[in-house]
Amino acid sequence: MHDAPANNIYGIERQFMDEVESGKSQFAAGHPEEANVFYIPMSIARIVHFMYEPPHYEGQWIPQLVTHYIQYLALNYPYWNRSNGADHFLLSCHDWKNCEWLKWQAPDVSSLKPDLYKHFIQALCNTNTFERFQPIRDISIQEINIPPGKLGPTHLDQPPNKRPILSFFGGSAHGYVQSVLFNYWKEKDAEIHGYKVASPRIVEAIAAGCVPMIIGDHYSLSFNDVLDWSKFSLIITYDKIPEIKKILKAIPTETYLRMQKRVKQVQRHFVINRSGKPYDMLHMILHSLWLRRINVRLSS
């Protein structure tokens, strides 16, 4: 449960866990009384791997395990109860988004202890405000693919005038948006390339120096407390998928060049370093935690 995969699309769990526990992080407290927030080091990806056999993920094993773990902490340590979990957080990168398994698949959790997860900070990939993700409390993390032996995708420096492809998408064809995108654009236009759709592509687009085009109505984008995504990405709603080429063609060259320059400027925020460095992804996650922690007043 404590261990986590260090590579591939869920690797951010292990990278963050190792960074905090390495003994080298300047942000790790030496004593609980010195801590501003408490990290619950559970890997949902690892729990799924050991407790479920794909594609069958039914059951309440995960919500029961997490609930028992948190109840153990509440019974044996004073820190959870003094804030009702508002200064505790879980970092998870898995397709089971927003701890919905804690609420939908385990109604006994809500009925027996409805406030257990009310204030708990969730730092998650694949966040969607339509699915109970609360940006004022929770933290959005962009999914990043971490190949073995590396810490993320390679940065590319191809200048704008050497980029002949208008738009590219990548990932696997599952879900409503992906189906619509494939239906309209897969192998239909020489200027729009792609074979799949998936969430790690945002970080890959930024690493490649491309202006990300994000399709979604309710997605919460990473670090938007400090990053204005409208300055370096294009965000469209689902119903605009048939108009993608028209929308892209209508962007003036000067506007595109400004956005592409800003993409290069924000690249450092979507890079993992070990040990963490100022403004990189690990430090940005910690900064997001701090912003949410200062909203919490503990009882004396």
C-alpha cells in the first residue's frame, strides 16, 4: 500500500513519495508539531494492482481500506481530529478520479461518518469539477508519463516555422469525447494528425513546445492558482469538436507566437527533478498544498 510505481503514467505517486521521504527535502518536517500538512502515503495505483483483477474493479475493498487507515490515524494521533482532516492530504494518480470510490462505491462510509472526507485535501490527476472535485480544497495534477530511466518527456526546441502539423492528438479511444474526436478527425484531414487521446498529452504537448488544445467543460487544470492557462493554451467545449480546424485557423499568427512563447516559459513547472528544484512540478504541488493549508484555522 505504501509502495508505488515509479514509472509510466502513475509514476508521480512514487516520485512525490520518495521526494518527501528522502530526508533531503527542505519541506519535510522533523517533528509533527512543526508540520503544516500531513501526508497520507498511500498508493491507489498499487492497491488496485494487488486487490483487483482487470477489467473487474467492482467492490468496496479500496474505500474500506482507506477508511480504516484514516480511522486508525484519527484514533491514535491527535492531528486528524483537530482539523477534521483539513490539514491532511492524499496524492493519487489513477483513472478512478476524485476518490469517487470513497463516495459512490461505499455508501456506508458516508452514512457512518459523513464528515470523514469533507475537508480532506485530494491531490489528483484527471480532475473534473463535475465529479465532486473542489478546486478551493483539492489540487489538480497533470498526468505525466515517466519512462524507465527518465523523469518525463524530452523537451523539443523546434521553432514555430518548422512545425507543419496544425493539430495532433494521442492516447486511446475510450469515452464520449474520444469517440467524437475520432469520428470527426481521425485520418480525415492532412493537417490534423492523431491516433488516440489521453491526459498525459497535455504535459507532452508542453514539453514539445506545442500550444495545448484542451477539450472539456469541467476540467480543473493544474496550478491554476498561479498559472493563467488561457495565456498559453486553447480551451474548447465538447460541442466545438467539429469546429477544431476552423477555430485553430482563426487564431492570428501573432497570437499563436505569443502563446507558444509562454508555453516555453511554463515548461519548468511540468518537469520532475530529483531532488526537487524551485518552480518544478514537485515544488508546484507543495505550493498548491500551502495555498490550501493557509485557508484552515486550527482550534487551539
